[in-house]
Amino acid sequence: MKAQWFNEVHQIGEEKWQQAIGDTGYPFAQYAFHAALEDSGSVGGKTGWYPEYILLMEDDETPIGIVPTYLKTHSQGEFVFDWSWADAYQRYGYNYFPKRVWAVPFSPVTGPRIFTTLDPDGKSDEMLGLYAVVGDLLTQRTQQQKTSSWHLLFTKEHIRAAFEDEPVLARVSCQFHWFNKHYRDMEHYLSHFSSRKRKSARKERQKIVQQGIHLERKLGNTLSQTDVEFFYICYQSTYAKRGQRGYLTLAFFEHLIDSMGDQIVLVLAYREASPIAASWCFFDDHSLYGRYWGCIEEVDCLHFEACYYQGIEFCLEKGLQHFDPGTQGEHKIARGFEPVFSHSLHYIENEGFREAIGAFCREEAESVILYYKETANLLPFKEN
């Protein structure tokens, strides 16, 4: 096997990239997604995200895999928070940045982090050896470039076994996901709630109607320029409320409706004929991935409807088995989203910091496991 580094997606090219990833429908593996990030200026330039992709090839140079990595000069847009680690480095006179993340930018969604024709669904245990090889490549790169660390974000739990004999730290956090347990439709789904929780969910949905709001789901390839521009106002408004600016540019979303429109669904909320809120999701043949939301008018329960109930309905209509609505958010529990663990792996070059961060990860895991158990008891479903 051969490995070659590239710092632009276009240096690899769409044909070679798609050949390397094979038949996967995973949205965040597609050439179009990463090309949109670069071409729109959402990564590269002065963003603090500097791509360094690894192309894996057979000895005859047949492409068999893509590994997305980025040199980072900050920790924004990752959703695995390590600011305290960076602060500790600074206090002791060391540089934490630049570091390397092995991740999909701005996407806290668990999935494969080697996109490969050898394992299109990202589930094979046989891939552990390949993950170990890539880990060795990143460790070598870390030492050559004299960076602090590399970080494999939102990986699958079994990938940890690839690094059992390596000085790689495991970290765990908690998200909330929805699973389709053979539900026929929304009423059938809600019938599995306890009586009180079912009444509460129906009341939330009815509030939207009573406030004169109606919602519509549109596939990406049917969106107009006006739709995309309105969504972008909503997207930026979410960050503006926290005194920040969204990481992604309007051009990123414009690129995506042209190149990945059949894997995008936009939920639009209207008061009469005027849009007031929007929620943008990706999907494949198995899962819906909720990513970006915002509104220009605050309406009671609208967030729950646009981001959760509409997504569940979409899954039921399309036969999707899983809905990942994004990171954090205990309010998802009452709508039937179950706690799940998410996993990351971290190689810290400095042995002293590695030991301290390892202790932190172990203590944090105890709290996360307790939180997982507590939230699992809050689910709205009837007891068996």
C-alpha cells in the first residue's frame, strides 16, 4: 500500500477521490462536500483549517481510500472541546497549536474517518489494521512537523482497538440520537410514548398550528437561490445571538445544492407566505444528519418542530433508520432521542501532558457514563 499527502482536494480530483471511497453514500465522504468547503473559503485561507488529505493506494496506484486531516491553529468548529488542554500548554510555555485533527470539519457526526472502497459502510472490524497504519502516519507527521498532537474525532467505538498498544488516549462524550424501531408513521411512533409524554408532544406540535405557522420540507435540488439565501440568514442569526459568526460561507451552501442536492433536505417554516425559520439536514440511505438551524422570529416550540419532529417524519417517509440531530441538547430526550456515546482518540506527543490529559479523560468518562445513565431514565417511552 502507498500513501500520498495532498493539501487541496482538486489535487486529487473528483474521479480519483470517488474511486477511492467506492459506493459509500455517507454525505461527509463525498468529493463534492470537501470541494465545497475549499471552493467556498470555509476552510483554508485564514480560517485556521488547513487541509492535508491522505490518498491511500494499492501498489499499482489504484486509489482505495481517503483520510481527511487538517492542521488547526485553534479548536473552533470541532465539537470535542480541548480548550483547557491548550490553556495548560500555554501556562507551561508550550505551544498546543498547530495541532492536527482527523475529522470532518464542522460536523459532529459519528462515522468512518477512512473513506474507503474496502469498507463502504464504515463498519468492518477488518479495517482496524488500516486505522493503525494511518495512526502511525499521523504520529510520524506530528514528529516531523513538531506539532503537539493529532485527534481522531467522532470515530466509531470499535476503532479504539486499533490503538490498544499505542500511547493514544480515548475520550467519550454523550449525544442524543433517534432510532427507527419499525414505526409506521408519526402516530404509531407517538403511541409508544407514555400517555403524559404523548400528550405533551402532541400539544407542542399543535402550538405551531395555533400560532399560524406551517412547515414545508424541500429537497436540495429543488431549492431556489432565495431559499438558500434565506436559510443562510437564519444560519448566521443563530451565531449572532451568541456574538459570533457562522463558520460556513453562503457559497458553501450554494455549491452543495448544485453538487449534492439529492442528499439535502431543508425544512422551512412560514407565517402565511413569509419564511421565518429554516433547518438544513443531510441524508443517505440509512441516516438523517441534522446540522444547521436558525430563525428570524422566535416562536414557541418552533425549534422542536423544525429540527426534531419534521426530521423524524422525514425518516419515517424515507425508511431511514437513524437520525443524528447534532451535538448536545437534553431537550431532545423528551422527543424520543436516546443517549449514545460518541468517541474520540488523541495522540499527545509530550509524555508529561499525555499523562495529565489521560487522567482528565478517565475522570471525565466517569461523569459521562453517569450522565448517560441518568438521561436514559428520562426517555418518554412506555415501560416494557
